[in-house]
Amino acid sequence: MFITFEGIDGSGKSTQARRLAAHLEHTGRDVCLTREPGGSPGAEEIRRLLVEGDPDRWSPETELLLFTAARRDHLERTIEPALAAGRIVVSDRFADSTRVYQGAVRGDLAEKVDRLHSLMIGREPDLTILIDMDPGVALTRGLSRNSGEDRFEEFGQAFQVKLRDGFLALARAHAERFVVIDGMRTEEAVAADVAKAVTARLDP
């Protein structure tokens, strides 16, 4: 099974992806925990170009090409081999982030995003967990990390509000694979709901 986590910056999705991977491993599953942009050596090199530096460093079109290049390498070298080996892949972000960030919010590029995805990626997750959170709270949390990877947070709160709306719209459009979970609770409560949603798909 291919499981992805999505959400605005600072929503806690990375923490929840790690917690789910640990939970699944504890139940005896073989898990590959990965992330985007990144997840393979080549994609990690591209990640630095995307998440560091000035917010206006790249146009939305250039971002789209960079994200797709990183995703293609990630797919070839990490995701597909793990799935072929019977492992569960848990990824912190995948193509839905590009659909929202570059396709709907950074630029009106939805058609280009979909065409490029179809040509170069051609795979969707089996299950997508959307951690939904208030944009103001998430932005404060994201900036407080001082990770040096805050290029997108620096676009400000209005940008995060648009991102949240974009993710929720995507979840409504693809309700068959999305589960929306309220991130405005304790880490443990969110993790319990994530585990419940995933277990329902793994052991129907």
C-alpha cells in the first residue's frame, strides 16, 4: 500500500507520518518511510533548491519542473522498488502538494500539473491522509522550527489560507482516497485517528 500525508506547512503531517510508520512496524509490517521533495539521493539534492532561499527564487513553472524531476527520481529509486518488494510506503507529501502549491495557489497551472503528472509519474496513492489545521497556528509552528527550509512559510498567512482551501477542495474531489483528520488536537489524538483510518484500509 502507498500512503501519503498532505497538509499545509506546520500542520504536523511529518510527525504523523513518522508515528504511523512506527506504529505499522510495531504491528509487524515492513515499512518504507520517505518524504518529498526528497526521498532519494538525487531528489534530496533538488529539495535544497526548492525549500531554501528567497521566496521569489523560482517561478511557479520552474518549481513545477523541479518538483516533477525530484518526484520521478523518488518514484524510480525508492517508491516503486519498495512497493514491488511488498512493503508499505509512507510518504510525507506527494503529487497532491504540487497540485495545490503550483497548480492552484502559486500559479494557475492545474492543467500543466495534471499533464506532466500523467506523462512522467502516472501513479496515485492508495490512501492520502490530510492533516487539517488552522493556517495561523500552523504558520507560527512552522516558522518556530528555524529549519532553514522555510521558503514557502515566508509567503505568509494569506498563502497558507489558500493552501488549506486547495487541499480541502482536493480532498472533496477525490474522497475515495482522502481521509481528512483534524490536526487541532493533541499529537496522540491525531495519531490514534490516523492509525484507525489506515488499519481500516489494510484490514477491511
